Amino acid sequence: MIRQLTIWRLIAAMVAVLACDTSSMAQMATAPPAGATPTLGQKGPAFSLQSLDGTTVRLDDVVGRGPVVLLMMRGWPGYQCPFCTRQFGDYLANAEKLQAAGARVIFVYPGPRDGLMDHAKAFTAGRPMPATFTFLTDPDFLFTNAYGLRWDAPKETAYPATFVLDPKGVVIFARISREHGDRVPVADVLAALASR
């Protein structure tokens, strides 16, 4: 009888250790190696970028307030990308649905530092953004390189990409486009937010 009780205690202790180990593993999601694109289950690399009003925005501060939809645009490859313009409009048109899902939306606009802020302001001109949307510039591709998204070809800047990060900053959805027009529709992002 004592032997059976000891075995059951040992089994219970092992189950408790395994349950604890599994939950701590989920909490210890790691960022990808420097310059590698984050994948499902990894933490999005931390960044600090400037918004259009000059405010510094840190990813860690934003994810602490709920899930984040992070959209990498082509930015300024020498002109305003029509596919980025359409995607931006689609997300603005669906702002209420994204807000209802509790998401904060961050657009990243990369390009050469010289004149980038002016190009970004021209891109967003006349389009009021909801309080849960943020438009950031990525001068000289610091963010782009950190996320492994540099499209290093003539007249290119970055691969368009969409990430959804949970409130701990872990990637729960990721898609990188290797062509201009392949963009993630809002419906796919809403589905990812609903599944978390």
C-alpha cells in the first residue's frame, strides 16, 4: 500500500513538473536570430521607431496593451506604391472591426532617411487614423533589416509583410509577400485575432 502511494505521488509530481515546464516554455518564446524574419511562436524583435508626429514608439509598450497587427509596407522606393495605398485604405476602412478585436495596428514605412518623413506624411495626408492605428517611419531600413525583410534590388525597399503579435509579443500569424500585390486582407488578420 505504501509502495502504491509512493508511486502515485511520484506520478503526480512528474505531471506537475511537466505542466509547469510546458507553461514556462510558452512564456519563454525567443526572438529570431538577428536579421532573421520572426516565425510563428517566436517573439517579434523589439524596435523603437518614430511616428509622424515625432513620438518614439516602442513595440514593447504597444503589445502590452493588447494584440498588435504589424504591417510592413514598401514605403518609399522612389514613388508611393499603389498596392500599399490600397492596403492602407482597406485597413482604415475596417478600423472598427480591428478595434472590436482589441488590436492595435502599426504600419511601418521604410526608405532612405533623406526625405522619408515627408514622403510618409504625403502618403497619409487627408486620411485620419483611429487612435489604435500608428504610422511609423523606418529610416535607412533599421527595422526592415532587423525583421529580415529587406528587398535588396533596384527600386525596392522591403518585402511587404503582415505579422500579428499576441499581448506577449509572440507571433501568431505571419505572411511575407515576395511580390508587390500579394497583401494580407483584413479578413485573414481578423481570423488570426479570433483564433488566439
